[in-house]
Amino acid sequence: MPQILLLRLPSTGQEETEWLVIDEAADSVTTRQRGPLSLAAAVSGTRKVVALAPSTQILLAEPELPRAAASSSLGRCPSLWKNS
């Protein structure tokens, strides 16, 4: 089963990245590890990498969503479209 390297990037002021290898069923293959990003890069190998970044450090002025993802996401949030 293909494995995924799940990275949690550090917040401002922190130096260490946390990572975990999971399989497609989201079951943990390794224990959570911590260290510099360069060490996580060495672990990645041929795995797909998913990075989680702190939301306070991300700015999307004009996000581009795939059409299918946009329509399914909007359907789950009908309250966003109600007039106040």
C-alpha cells in the first residue's frame, strides 16, 4: 500500500518540523518524529508528501479550487450563502 509522509511545518519561532508516515487508510506506519526539515526530507524517499502549514502564515488572495472540490465544499456549507 502506498505511503504518505505527513509533515507539520513549524510556526514562527519554532525550528523543528514534525512528521509521520501513514498509509492510504490513514493508519500510522511510523511513530511521530521531530527534527529539522532536512531530516524529514531524507525520510520522504518516493512517498507522496502532504504538508500542513500554520494558517497564520498563509495568505491566499485568490484561491483556485478545482471545480469538483468547489461544488462539493459549497454544498456542505449552505450557511455561508445565506443573506444576513
